[in-house]
Amino acid sequence: MTTEELAKIIGVSRVTVSKVINNAGGVSSATEEKVRKYIDKYNFVPNSRARSLVGKQEQILGLFSGYSDSNSGAGSSITSHFATEMINLVVSEAQKCDYKTLVYLTNKEGDIKSIERILSSCMVRGAILLGYSTGSQEIKDLAEHGYPLVLVNQERDSYRENVAVVNMDDQASAFFAIAKMVQNGHRNILYLGCDRPRLPALHRHEGVASALVKFRSQIDRLTEIDCDFSEEKAYAAIMRAYSQEGEKPTGIFAANDIMAIGAMNALKELGLRIPEDVSIIGFDDISISRYLSPKLTTMRCDFRSIASSCVRSLISLIDGLDAPRRTELPVEFIERETLGPARSHLL
């Protein structure tokens, strides 16, 4: 039996039946009671959306990501290595807890309505969100409905009892990266960042800015370029910066490994040696970083710990158990082959 067929039997519209099934409101109490009686009478289960009305609810977590090339007008596929790692690990961690995972890529960063439709349908019991703008009013509105949510690298603090945040210590890590440059005598430093309103970008910018204040007597120049976490944009930025006349930066800190790789490719094409001429530090420690030539020095994020914290926090929220509302995980400095002393520091 379909929703439309049941509606005809009851004598109401299909929309009315759908509203009752999805607890969407907008139906009088008398009509809702009537619809629910017929649902019970016919043991009506039109699809997975209504399972929770008649029996055991599926143990499914939702994982929603705004990291897709649809954000820049293309098709729908994952463009972030961080998101790829997280999706694989969240699925694995959820399986350990006897949960399945529904992975959904939204069409654009602000497409929260599709997330709300899935949550209200009862297809998933709660959701992990990653890749959305910090301070999103749409996600705050979503949280108002009481759905269990875990926000990954999105908000500084939780703002509701049904919301937990899991973050990396990006600010301290970015500060540390600049400090390592200074320690190696680099006085002219280039920071490849991102201007998007996302917490990792904001925190890493803040860490760089605080390092500039701390080491102002040891840094002659620190230039920041928005490369949007993009390998191609980082490559183009380095080609421009190092093709111009004048003194060039001897140290580059990239806010992710992908931009660091773009920078390395550009420097090699320009005939510059790494780290003899230019040192580079990345961020994330994606799997390819250790196999580059030279191997990339970077800030390592423990993706498995992030995924585990997200899954366990969400399940605790679903089960009504005490869960940390804010988790901040440390980042580890991994020194390989792309960081060395500035040439002037060797004199």
C-alpha cells in the first residue's frame, strides 16, 4: 500500500498522511489521531521513513559533507582529502559500534534543507556534519529541532544540549609551524591560507597572526595568500610570487598538504631546491605526503581519533547519555625533508 492509497481510504490528502508520518506538524489533533489509527490498523510502513512508527528503528548514522566540487559549480564528488579520510574512518568506527552509515554530499554549503529532510524522515538517528560554514544560521536552526548532531571543525563551542563539537587544535598548530620556521632562521615567510568562513581556516589564520605578534622581532615579512585549500591555486600563487623581482620568501607554510604539494610542484618547475632554497611545512599529513620527493614536513591530524570521537559522541547523544559537548584533539608535528635552515641562517 502506498501513502496515496492510504490517504484515499482515510479520506484525507497524501500530504496530510505524510505530515503525520514525519511529525511535521500542521495537522489538527483530531485528524492526526484518525490517521494514526489507520496506520496502526493496516500496519502501514510505506518506506524506511516510517519504520520508527511500527517497530525497531534502524541503527543508522548520517554523515553529511559540504566538501564537494559542486560548491564551485561542478558535479557532486568529494574534493577534500580530509573529507575522504573522514568518510572512510567514520564508516569503519560506526561499524564497530553496530551502526550503519548513510553518507550524503550536499549540493552546496548552504543546502541544509536536504539534511533536514533526511533527519525528519527518521532514516538516520543523528548526524555528523563536516565542511559547512562556521556560524551557519541554517545549521543552528536545524539544531533547534533537537536532532542529535556532531559538528566537525565547524563551531568553537556547542550551543545546545543535542549538539557536540569535535575540533582539531588548529590555532596552536599553525602557531607552532611558524615558530619552526623562525627557529630555522626564516625571516621572510609566505602563508598559503583560505578565506572561507570555516573553522580550520579561521583558526589557522589566527595561529599565524599570533605567531607574527610573538616573533615580530624575528620576522621581517609574513605574506598571506588565499589559495582556497586548492592545489591548483597554490601552484599558480607560487609561480607568480617567485617569478617576480625582489626578495623571495624562504619559508612557506601551507594550511593543508594539498596546497603544499601545489607549491612544491611550482618551485621545482622554477628550478628552486627544497629545502635548500625554500622550506615548506604542510598541514593534515595525508597519506601521499610521506611518499613525495622530498618527503613533506607537516602537521599530522589523527583522523582516526577524530572519527572515533565523532561516532562515540553522536551515539551518546542518541542514547541520551552524557557526552562531551566540546572535544579538541591535538595535532602532531612531523618533520621529514622539506624543512631546513634559511640560507642566510647558514652564513
